[in-house]
Amino acid sequence: MHDSVSKYIVDAICQLTNNAPMDYLINKYVWGKITNYEGIVEDNLFATCKDNIFYQNVLLKLALHKRFKEEIPKFLKDQSNNLINISKWIVKGWGGIKGIKDENLEKLVKQVCSEQVDYNFDNISSWSKIRAFKNIGEDVIYDSRVIYTINWLLLKSGMEAKFFVQPESRNSNLTKFPVTALINMKFCEDNSFLDKNNCYVEYRKLVQSINEQLWHEDDVLDLSHLKDYNSAFNDDDKIRYRDYPFFTEMILFSLAPNEIVEDIKKSVKIRIKT
């Protein structure tokens, strides 16, 4: 499934971003302002990119990945609170998921850091965030907006493929035009979606496949103009897009509330018989 589906999604991304996916990300990626990160990353991490949320998030991912590598041995040895505090900030502070209880979050951190493979759908938006920072070159965040984009493109493609279960969204545009409802109306089948506990594995494979096809071998993001970003966590000022599937995740995330919603409005006509 992944090769044909990923090729279709790559073509759609290129069309929706006017064949300039990285320019789109740099200029249009939107996420909340990164705040209250004292003790999480260096104070001057964002000194040279205060006005660009995209660069801030790239630096954040690189910096926190380094901290995970440093803190995991300490955590596994004596249950150091540093990693718990970092993970709480990722999920609650940066990720905006306020409702998860601290004790449940601590269990998730232990599972992820001890390499326990548990892809239970419960709290997937939380534990996938932790995994994505820990395994930056492999894992990605299972986010409602990303799933929204993927499911719409799968539905529009007409391909025979199961859809991903979408976590509840807080975005008003996504709730006004729910793709899950469109899928249910078209297929009226209980088996149109993947089993919840298989969703993450299949999702990760798909995003990795898209990432491989979307970027060329020599496509790099130049960070040399951000000299105050503490290059200690990255020996090279240039990083390859292909090495980090979070770039594709960020594009799919950014497209959802605007370009994808507009595409739905233009593509879907509903007629109700009376």
C-alpha cells in the first residue's frame, strides 16, 4: 500500500505547496509560540529566529533529542526527574495536552525510554510526542491534523486503503468539515479504518515513505544563519530533509486547517433526498 499511496500524497503535497514544500514550511508553518522552556533547553536557543516558528521548532527538536540521549541513562539508572520534567513540558507545555494525569505520563515515559513496544491507541497523541523527540530520525507524532490531511488525500485518491483513526481535534476548521464523517458516509462500513492499535505502525511507515519520496538526496536545510543555536547538538550546519521525517509530518500538519479544508469545500457536494 505505502508506495502507491505515498506517491499520490507526495504529488498532492507538491501541488498544494506550489512545488515548494520547504518554502511553504518556512513561511507558513504555524504552531503556538514556544514559551516557559526555562530549564528545558538553552535560554538563547531561539535568539536568532524569534520571529520564525518553523526554525524554532526545528531547533527545539534537535536540542531536545540531544537531551533525551543524555538523560535516558540517568533515568533508567535512578529514575531521574529531569526526563520526566522534559516529557511533561513536551506533552503539556509545547503540545498543549493539559488533561493527561502526571502519573499516566510518567508511565508513558518509562515505557518509551525502556524500549517497551506498546502502540496502544490510548494517549497516542501524548506518547507519540515523546517517541518523536527521542527517536528523531524514525518516529513521528500521531497528530489529529496530520491524520486529517492523510485521510482526506486517501479518500480523494479513490485507492483501496484503510483509513487512520483520527484523535479528537481542537481545531475549529477541522471540526466544521470532519473527514471521518465523509468516510463513514461514503463507505458505511465498520472496517474502513485500521485497527486502532495498528494505526501508529502503519502511520509511521507511511510518513517515512512519503519523506523518502518528497525530498531529493541533496535537499538540505541550512542552519548556518542561526549561529547562536549552540551547534554542539548538531555537528553540521546543514541537515538533510530525508533524515528527519518530522519535516513531512510538519507539512501535513500545516496543510490541514487551510489548504485541505479549502480542497474539501471545492471537492465535496452533498445532496440530500427529501
